[in-house]
Amino acid sequence: MNIDVTLSEDRANIFSDLRAIANHCLSTHRDSKKAFNLLYTIWENVSGDLWTSCYWSDYSRCGQIVLRVAREVENIQIQAQLLGELGYTCLETGDFARAQEYFQESLQKYQYLQDFHRESTLLRYLGNLHLQQGQSESALEYYHRAREVLETNRNHLADDRLAYQEAELQNVMGFVYLDLQKFPESYEQLHLSLKNYRDLIKNHPKPKTYYTNYRYYLADPLLNLGRWHFLSGDYPQAQNYYQECLLLCQEINRNDTMSGVLLSLAELAEVEGDLDRAIALATEAEQVAGTEIRTLRDRAASYKERLQVKLVL
């Protein structure tokens, strides 16, 4: 499919095509399975680009269509997948109540299917949900449960999937430990995450899908390690990690983390006394976030306003 998701017309066409196929699928039983397979194939071809470009509203609208038909044809595996993915769009946009509903239903389906890899993923998602609501201890409990699922069922998981799950858990646990000011524990987990991702990238240099593009996920521990050194007062090392993260995000077009690292660089410039640079970086963070990444855009705008007042005083 020759689709450019950065064009609003193409995104509208995706929605229209999916809706038309879904209506056909729901109106007839004779070839509903064939129609659903086409629907899901189109979704798989476009969903990764919609997500990585942070078009979460379009991702959610289109994903809801596929979920509705997956429920109708009773495809539990794809229902579980869509519920988890749509839950994360809710998490990204701050709709925590709906994210909780989606995550819980997805988790129950994966437990029913005995899909241990994705069961661990959904427990991690629930941890992320609690973390975003400021409930660090509860988040840590979910992360430990996710790790327990991996440890109990590691013989049923492929080596790369196990390493990926461990790297993700190490990153988020490192972030929580940092939030709890447990600096040694945080440092250990974040460096383990970084090592695991770099090993995965080395062993899988040409990802077959968005989900196995481990360079996309590498940005997170780089940003968190920059934050670790920033809070520890080691500003040169924080700058190094932030810059490495920024270059990676620019290369892979990861705008959500790019906006976050620009905001972190702005904070670093502020503590180093360069308010003009801090304002410029906060402005760039706001622009990169755009209309899609509302939470980061609002944070950057509020921070920029505070800096401008500080500059005048």
C-alpha cells in the first residue's frame, strides 16, 4: 500500500477504507472471514506508521473499527492485541479510566490464551498506567508481577522476546527507582536495559516489523539515564545521554521522545544559567509535540512561559 500517514487525506482514506470493509464484513456471513483478514492486513500495514508518527487519534479511530469486527468474528487473539494497543493510546492521551478498562480486558484474554509474553506486556502496561498517575509503589508491584510471569515461563519464550521484555522492565523499573530516589537500584536497572537493547540491535540489525525495531525502544533508557545523571548533578554526562537520545530520535522520527528530550535539555540549560537556550529548546519541544502529543506540548508551553517570566525578572 502506498500511503503517507503524514497526509491528513491519506489518514482519512484509511479510516474510510477500514469502515467500508468492516461494514461488508458485518453484513454478510458468507465471506466475513476473508473480509476480516483483509481488514486486519490493512491495519497491520498502517498501524505502525500511525503510532510512530504519534497520530494517536487516527490510530484509535481506525483501531476501534478493527476491534469491533474482531469481536463479531470472535477472534480472541486479535481482540486482545487491539485492546492492549488502544489502551496505550488512551494512556498516551491521559484517558486513564478507559486505559485501565482496555488493559484489564486484554490481560484477561492473554491469560486465557496462555500467551505469557503478552501477559507480561499487559502487566507492564498496567504498571505504566499507575506510574503516570503518580502511584510509583503500585507501578513497581505490577512490574514485579510482569517479571515473575517471565521467570516462571521463560522456557516458553523465544530468546529475543524474553530479552526484549526484560529490557523494557529494566527501563521502567529504573525509572520508578529514580522517582523513589533509589539511585543505585535505578542506575543498575537502566544500564542493564541499555545493554540488553544494544545486544538486541546487534543481533537483529534489520528489523522485520515495527515491533522488532529495537532502536525505537533504545531511546527510553538513554533519556532516563540522562535524567539520572541530571538529578545526580552530573550535568556533562546528562548532556551526553540527552544528545545521544536526541540524535537517535531524529534519525528514527520518534517525536514523542524527541519532545521529551528537548524539554530535558531545556531544564539542563536552565540550571546551567542559559535561559535563552532553555526557552529555545522548550519552544522546539512544544513544536515537535504539535497537536498530537498534547501532554508534552502543554508541559513544554507551561515551562516556556515560566522561563520567560524568569528571564524578565
